[in-house]
Amino acid sequence: MTIRSVLSFPAVFTACLLLAPVTLAFQTGGSTAPPGGGTGGGTAPPGGGAGGGTPSKPTTPSPTQPSTQPQRFPTQQQPQEFRRPIFLSGKLMTDDGTPPPEAATIELYCNGRSRPFGYSDSKGRFNITLGGQQPMMMGADASVGSMNEGFDGRSGGFGGMSGGPGSTGISERELMGCELRAVLPGYLSETVQLSGRRFMDNPDLGTILMRRLGKVEARTVSMTSANAPKDARKAFEKGLDRNKKQKFGEAQTNLAKAVSLHPQYAEAWYELGLAYEGMKKPDEAADAFKKSIEADPKYVKPHLAMLGVSLASNNWEKVLDTSGSVLKLDPYSYPQAWYFNSLAHLQLQHFDDAEKSARETIKMDRDKRYPKVHHILGVALANKNDLKAAAGSLKTYIEMNPNGRDSDFVKKQLADIEQRIQQQE
């Protein structure tokens, strides 16, 4: 029994899903300060703190009724949280006792948002700075900056950790809910909790173990870069810098030069595609990503970028193909690929495959970034006439996203399913 008339995704709902970020950074939405975070300034109590205004005229208490109001000092400054950069170092090791096979990203995860801060070297060692400018590490790309930068490279902070223009450092309170981890396709990293960490603590975090998940063909760094001539590498580095600064026209000029000098330069083709995207030239971007894949089929970044291109086209066959390419290279590290794979299967009415991909998304999505997958799973199950399981999935989605803009639509779907269950019983 197919109940698409009740449970299918209407066009407007599909458009909402396509607004989910699908670029390489993957989560570029607005920043939300963690509880107790912010810039350390706080809000002064009435009559106190800096700039507290003109205090009210004190009232002289009568001899028989002593004042019960606490004495206030309008000119006293509120104490500021102590802020300074935090330096962290450590070493990565795989479960067979060797360093990771390639540079791993050192990532900070705070209250639902992640941010890269550096890379490990060939021996698995890393050094990063939180809350201040840090030098680029070997193998780092231009997207890695300081804690005071937002995901787009502009000042704006990460999780409320920016101290404002020109400020550096973070407070200990801003590390609440934060953990450090390494990210590398095919591996699952241990995490290091930073809550409660103090400035004087030993910066050496010790060894962080990375467990291999299975055979993975994907690479986050292209092997073609090693053969790039000096002039091509120089143009590539300039293009990276311009892309970071959102000077996409200058980036395009330098990256085009890099690929003309080294046509098999997969990383330069990929960055050129990003520059074209920034210039609002989607056809040129897609062509550059395609050439990056042709130059190095195992370089995963252009595959992920092509997934974004296919989503923008609203072509579900193409979404299915591009998400499948990512999953073939690495089925363990990219829950977003499973997520959009499940959505594409659902739109094409492949309900068994939609269920399978949705369950893989839930298993892989350890940060709970894709709660919508429970809605997709519920619709797939309902179309397979597994109504009780479908109702459970929709309830889970509503609990995870009670104030979503599609909540009324999903609640109607749930009510219709529950009515069918009652009729069957």
C-alpha cells in the first residue's frame, strides 16, 4: 500500500531540505553562544557595572525603620573574565600503533558546532592555539584560522568565543561543553574533554587513539599535488589565500594559472570550483569539480562538492549518483552523504533503500546534525506499511525538533498514521 498522498514530500518541503548546508564545511549556519559563553563582559546588575547610568537618589531611612536595601556602588566596575590563548599539543596514533596514514584535522566541537584548528604532521603530532592567531601547520589549508574567526573566515567567533574586534584569548568558562578530536576518513577518534580545563594545565594532551573503521579509499589530500611544479604550487597557495578572504575573482585568476601549469592538479581544480561558486557561476564550478575528480578519483572533496551541485539542481537521480560516489569511497565518515542518499531514494520511491540509508545516517551521525532523517525514515516505513515503526520515527523527529517550520505538517502525518493503526486494530 502506497500512501504518497498523505506522506509524500511536497515541493515546498523539499525546498526546505535543500537549504541544509552541503559545502565542504557542511555546517555554515549562524553561531550560537554556549550557555554561559559570550565575550566575558556579561550584564551589569541594576545600578552596578561599567556604564551603569545615573544612580537613583538614596533614601534616608527613618530611625524606626532601618533600610533593608543592600548598599550599592555605582562606580564599581564588574570584574572581567580572564582571557588568554590556550595552547594544546598531542599526538595521534592508530589502533595498530602507527601514526595516521595522512594528515588528520584537529577539530574542536562545542555545543553542536565543529571547527577545524590545525592538522597533524607526518608523525601524528599537532600543536594548536585556541583564542589567538596561530601559524599554519604543515598540510593545513587556508580555511584553518583562529578561534576568533567564524566558519566563513570573517571575525565573528566560534560558539560565542570571540572577544570582539582586536581581542584575543578565551575564558575557561567558554570551554564548557567543548571537546577536541581528530577527523580522518575511515577512522574514529577518541575525544578529549576540555570542560574544566585551566590556563595553567599542562598543554600536552598525550596520545589520542584513532580506531580504523574499515577499508576506505577516500583521501582528503590529493596525491597529484606532490608533482606540481614550483610556479603552480605558488599560484595555488595564492588562490587558497584569496578564497579564504572571499576575494573570489583574484582566487580564480591564480587557481586557473595553477591548473594551466599542472592540469592534473586536483586540489587546485577543487579550489577553482569553490572560487567559481563564490562568483555565482555554478556551471563553471561544476566543470572544475568534475576535472578535479578526473585528475584524482579518490580525492573526496570534489565528490562532496558535486553532491552540493546536484542538490541545487533538484535532480534526485544525480543526488543519488553523487552521494553514492562519496559512500563508495568512504561509507564511515560522511553522514551527510547517507542523509541525502536516503532522501533521494525516498523521492524516487525506493522505500527499502531509503530506509537502509536513513538508518545508516542515524548510526553515523554522532553529532545529531541531521534530525530530519527520522522524518525521512518515518515516511519510508509508512510507505512500506510498517505503521507503528513509522509513528515512532515521526515522534522522535518531533521530539528532536519541536518548533520546526514543518512541525504542523509532520504532526498531521503522524495523526494520519495513528488513525490507520487504530483502524487496523
